[in-house]
Amino acid sequence: MATDKFEHATFYLTKKQVEDIKRLAREKQISRSALVRMIIREYINREEEKEK
């Protein structure tokens, strides 16, 4: 269940995807969770564009 105050989603990543996220987080000097949020937002934006 999602509300305007709390959202929870489960994503399953491959080991390579996890390693890529760790590497990118180190290179960009941002937290892994922030990077994952950015990736998810980009994915959602792409999906929304496809629907138009």
C-alpha cells in the first residue's frame, strides 16, 4: 500500500546491477540509496513517456 507519506516497493536486482550501483555511487560520491532512487525515477519517467 502506498500513501502520500510512505511508499514501499521491492525490486530484485542482479549481482552485476548491484555492483554497478556500488561503483557508480563511489564514482559520483553519492549514497547508494540516492542513486537507486534516481534510477527508479528515470525508469518511471521512461515508462510514462511510453504510455503517451
